[in-house]
Amino acid sequence: MSQATNLNYSRGTQVKVELPENAYRELKPGETYEPMVPAAAVVPEVTLRSILFGIVMNIVFAVAATYLALKVGQGIETAIPISILAIGLSGFLLKLGRRRSSLLENVNILAISTTSGIVAGGTVFTMPAIYILGLNKNLQMSDTQLFFQIMLVPFLGAVLGVVFLVPFRGYFVRTMHGKLPFPEATATNEILATGAAESSGQAGILIKSFFVAMAYNFLSVAGKLFSKEFSTGIAEIGVGANAREIDLIPKLTNLTHKIKAVFSLETSAAYLGLGFIIGLKYATIICCGSFLSNLVFVPLLSQLDLPQLKSLNAAIPGTSAAEIWKFVPRVIGIGGIFAAGILSIIKMSKVIVTALSEALGGLLRRGNQVQSNERTEQDIGYPALAMLGLATTAALFVYFRFVVLAGIEGGGRLALIATVLALVLGFLFTTVSAWAIAMISTTPLSGMTVTTVIITAVALLAAGLPKGNQGMLAVLLVGSVVCTCLSMAGTLVTEFKIGYWIGATPRRIQWSAIASSLLASALVTGTIMILAAKPGFVKSELTPEPLSAPQANMIKSALESFVGTSGQVPWMLYGIGAVLTLIVSFLGISPLAFMLGMYLPMGINTPILLGAIVAEKVSTGSKDDKLNKARSDKGILVASGLIAGAAIIDVLLNGLSILDEKAFGNRVMPALDFGRRVLGSGDSALRAQNWLGLIAFVLLCLFVYLDCRNAKPSQKTTSVSGGH
């Protein structure tokens, strides 16, 4: 199938311009796989251009991934858009008379830059809970202390993820070659392989949609020309004593106030892009969970009086639709997510045993022989890996003992238990995360993190951990270590497989991932601290429209229930969630997706479903399969640009808002608010903004649909499935 040619960056052994015929199928007895860049080829790999471009991409996508996860509860897969931009850079340099980037340079760009999504995924699930619980104020942390408190833990977790996964690399990429589909790795690999021989126009498609999303979200967030959320319910104006409510659609007052059935849809471009990538199957499951939570449970429970509701959850403050959802159906969702995490571990138990035996067998074999001299099989040496693991373990223990648990009786014992829990749970869940990504490009990170938090809370409390702020912080940090460890394992197994197909040096991928994790940790931490100041994570007079931070709020609920001084564990609601998880699982539906739908606000899930519907219409709009594929593939690029553009402009505007308050005297942001000048003020203007929000989102859907229909079958694009 493949024709070999000596590309202008290669010396010696020739480099293929196409993937070998056996790249995606199981190998026959005695057959071997030879990558596009053979082990003997001399090809640029870790170069100044790959390092600098990787760092730039790390910065951009650290901000984008952090913001999106805090806003919508879903991470973004950074490998695909970054690989497209890397190919675009290669074509640009070629036009300037420079050499084209090598395949291995582009793999190194991925290794450096995708840690942004890794660290964001592991950090936003847990660390914003410090702000939500008020631990920074209660424990009197300065901004400097808080920065290092947030940054250090995910970095150590990311390093552990590398240490734990390296022994499994051979099993996942070589032993299971052709047996695991690796959907995301396949898509990224096709992009890199396509761009190896000629420059691609894919980067231009992504960049165009990036700026469209920036302009669209600017009109909504800063210009306030249309609402950030369409709702059939009420709008809250002001905070505290000055707060009041208006019906956004007066004709639906009975539904809103008596039945308490409210439909909502957030209008950010990011949700449309996310839904396009997630696809109709999972978007529908998520939305069904949301509809059950908001349109069945809430109206049903609204018929009960407050004392009856408090018998379900003593913390519920009132009987509004929002309060009922937050304190009953949402808590059921937490129990369901926990149960889904347990089910995942049970289902993966055989995989854990098989992969572990393979890894240990490889370790014993390598202990009796010199490590392979072939460049494409060189991992970090096992002595160095052991030293790295021991150093990380020691750093974790010192951190837990002398920072987190300082002044607590029995702090040494508790720090030892916390460290052991982080190591054991991280190691056990690593193979689950890697296998899930290799199978369906989705990993149950939420479920496994909640599972970790609950197991850690129970174990440390039994060992004498006092309830309260320090106890909650200790449990939270163990969860953050494990969460980042799993996030690293999921992404790194993808890069290992891409490196295997193309012929990259595993050791260089591993060291690049470790080094760039430090940068990503600092960037993600800085983004979280900016967003904590504005728009915030908790509603107040200073932050009237906070980010939902769904995973961190879920962790906060679990911490308050188990480790809080006045927390009460709502066992019945957790149990109902667990039973629902089993029922949904028996029906063959993804329980994690369904229970996430119950847990996340409806306004987040409905635009994702519309985005998935657009994707379905794009991919089935013609009888020509090649044309459908070209349209769908272009849509993936458009969606990636929408996600990145929306996230970047929102973070920039929030940063500008902070500067406006502290340095410019609140002069800049009001000047950008031209929506007020166009629509006026008052209740009628708010109702107009509400309808304009829905119209704007529908028009954006139409733009994506029509833009994708312009694709031609000859375009060099690649299919993508799923996200995690």
C-alpha cells in the first residue's frame, strides 16, 4: 500500500509517505509492524520549532480547556486541533522556503502541548472546590500559597501518570495492536500522516471558525446584544436585598411557577462545537438524563411541601425549581456517577490483571537483559523510572505531612495513608483510563474521581482525620492527584499509539510530557485563579453569574457530606442514583453519560444536543458516502475552532473585567455594552435578549451546517469519533 520516498527532512533510511497496510489490523503470525519513520531513520524530532510551537499551543489550549471544563463540565480533546495547526505551520514554513516539519517533530509538538488538556482535566475537577468551600479564606491562604497549593498537586499527579503508564506501553500499543480501535489516536494519526507529504488547508478552516466564535461570544458576553442563556422560566436580577425576578415568557407562567417545568439552553458557541464532536448518541443520552431530572423529578417533587422535601435532603433551602433540582435530582446524579465509576472498575478488572501481568513480565524480562537499542522501543529506563516514582512519592508525603496536615495530631500516619491511597488508587485506575480511551476515546474520569474522594474520606476519617477545613483539603488533594494521574494516562496512551504508528521515540514523548506538565500546571492554575475572581464559582454580589464548575461542585458536595463538620450524607438519594445507574446499564445505555445529564444543568446539555443534531444532518445529508465524510470531517475542524475561540474570548473578557475594576475604574466594560444602547433597558429588553439568544444560536447552527456542506470529497480531512 505504501510507497517510500526520501522526504526532505530525512537522512539515510527512507520515510514512508503513507501508513503501512497493517497499521490498523491485527498482525499475522510472524508479521511485524514497521512505522512510517523506521527506527534506523535519522529525522528531526525534538527541535527548537517543535518546542516553541508546542509551548504556544500549551498556553492557548490550557486556557481554553480549563475554561470550558469549568463552564460546561466537559473537557476538550486537544490533540486533533493541535495536530491540524501543526500541519498548517509546516505548510506555512514550506511557503517561506524552509523545510517542512517532520512527522516526529509534529509528534513532539503533541507531547508538549496536549498536557494542557491533561492538567486541565485533572485540576478543574477538584481544585476549584477550594474556592467553593471557602478553604482559601478559612485556612487563611495567601494568593501565593494558593497558587503553589493548586499547581503542585496536579503536576505530581501528572508525573505519576507517566510513571504508572510507561510499563504498560508495550501491552497497549504492541501486544494489542489491531485489537483496540484507538478512535482519537486514529483520527490524529490520519491528520499527521495526511500532512506528511503536502501542506493542508485544514488549519485555515479551524482558524476561521475560531474567529467566528470569538466575535459571536463577544456580542453576547461583552456587547450583551443577546442573552447567554435562553430560558422559559425566570431571570434573577440583582443579588441579596436588591434581587428580583421576572418571567421571561409571561405566557408560560403556570409552567414556571405551578408545575416548575423550565426549559433552558445556553447559547455559547462552545456548546455547539462540543455537541458536534460528542455526536448524537451520547448527547441524546446526556440530555435524556437532564430531562428526567428537570422535567420529571422537579415537577413531581414540587408538589411536596418543604418539610416533606427536607426529609429527602435536610440541606434544601426552599421549593423553587432551581432549589429542588440542586438538592434532590442533582444529588441523585452524584450517587449515580459514583456507582458508574464502581461499575467501570468491575468491568475493567480483567483488563487490569492482564495488563499488569504483561507489564510485570516485561519488567522482569528487561531486568535480565539490556533495554532494546531500537529507537522506537526506548522508554525511560526502569532505574530512572523507579527513581522518578520514589521522588514523586516522597514529595507527596512531605507535602501532605508538613503543609496540608501540619498541626494535626497523628499527621505523619495520616500523611502516609493519604500517600498510599493516592498511589494505589492512581495505579489501579490508570489501566481503566487507558483502556477506556483505547476503546471509545472516553474515560469515566468523574466517576473515578468521586470514587477516590469517597474512599479516601472514609479511610482517613477511620484513621483519625478530624472533620473540618483541613480534613476536606487533605481529601480533596488526594483526589486531585489521582484525577490528574488518570487524565495523564488517558492522553498519554493515545500519544504512545500515535508514536508507535509513526515511529517516534517513546522516551522523548515521556520526558516531553513530564516537562510540559509543569508549564501546564502553572497556566491552568493561573486561569482558575482569574476565573475565581471573575466570573467566580459561587454566586454573590461581586460574582452574580458564576461558572457552574460542575465537577468541582460535585466534589464539594461529597466533601461536605463526609468530611464537613455539619454535613449529612444523603444516603437515600445516593442509593436511588446507584439503582438508576444499574437500571440504565441493564438497558445498554451509558450510565455515566445519563447520570452526568442528571447532574449537569439543562442549559448546558440542550445546546450540546442541538450541536449533535447538526453533526448528524451534516454527515447524512447526501447519498454519496465520500461527500458525507468530507462534510463531517470539515465539521470537526469547525467545531474545534468554535470551542477554542469561545473559550479564549470569554477568558480574555473576564481578565479584562478584573483589570477594569482594579485599574480602569469600570470604564471599559460598560463602554463595550452596546446591547443596552440598541435594546434599551428594563424587563422588555431582557425578554428581547432572551429571544435573540435563541435566534443567534439557531443562526450559528445554520452557519455551521451550510459551511460544512461546502466541503468537497477531495479535501484531505479525517474522521473523528467521540471525546472524553
